[in-house]
Amino acid sequence: MAEKKKKTITVKQTGSPIRRKSDQRATLVGLGLNRVGRVATLEDTPAVRGMVAKVAHMVEVVEG
């Protein structure tokens, strides 16, 4: 049986978490981001999409 290739999404942090709510900071950490300019490649799941939507003002979807 052939293996299914998992879809991924690449996000880049463009905004600072300074003066943001703690849940937004925690969401960035959950995405693997903690500094402006960092890039993370994650599995494309509804949970990850929701996290990206929550901090959309601080991240940019590069690929996916």
C-alpha cells in the first residue's frame, strides 16, 4: 500500500508578541514560533489552521 504524503503548512512570524494577551503568546509557542522572523513547518490540520487564524495578525502563511 502506498504511503500518503502528509500536507504541511509553513508559517513565518512577522509580529512581536510584546503587549499581546497571554493566550496569543502561548499560541505562538504552540506553533513553534517565539521570535520575529522565525519559520515553522507544521502538519496541515484543522487545529493548526485554527491556531494560525487566532494569531493571523502576527504570522504569515508562506506555503500551504
